[in-house]
Amino acid sequence: MNRHTAREKAFQILFQLDINDNEPQQAIEAFLESEENDDFLKMLVEGVTEHKEKIDSVISDNLKNWTINRIASVEKTILRIATFELYYVEEIPKNVSINEAVELGNTYGDDKSGKFINGVLSNILHKGDA
């Protein structure tokens, strides 16, 4: 599975985890029943889950006129994945993580999602924390 597909599947799993109360590994196994396990997918889901508090704090600190509780689940989940990549996955160029997040936002969100996601991630990047 390529990384773009892994990000999409991670988005779907994490979106589901946000609604349900499953363990990440159970969610991965249930979601991928017939597909092979992917290390990148597993790293994204487990990493976002493990660092969710820190990730949400970073996102919150970089919102303008918004609170994290007001963000739709689609955008919040995508922001969590991208923020995890920016902070914890050094081998992926930061612009690739942002571009992938914007693309996911354009695919799964509404017509303003990609622009919103790009703005928040740009704020994070320009603050120099990531």
C-alpha cells in the first residue's frame, strides 16, 4: 500500500476511533480485515492516538478565531494526522505532509476544508515548532 492510501485508511480509522471507543489495533484489524497490515498506516494510527493530547494542543495554539471543539471531525482528524507527521515523522518532507492533508481535506471535507487545513498547518510550520 502506498503512503497516500495509508493516509486515507488512517483517516478513516481515526475518524471511526473519534466516534467509537475501540483500541487502535482493534480498529486497524477490523478495518483491514482482508488487506495486508501496513507499517506506515499502523504508525499513523497508533502515533496519533498516543500523542493526541499534544497534537490537539498544537492545533489549538495555531487556530485563529476557532477552538478545536468547533472543528468538524473530518478536518480535525486530517489535522491530527498531518500534525503527527510534522512533529514525529522526520523522513517525510513537511510540504508533502501538508499537501497530502490538503488533498484529503478536498476529498473528504467540504469546499473550504483544504484551504482551512492548509492555513492551520502553515501556521504550525511558520511558528517553527515542527
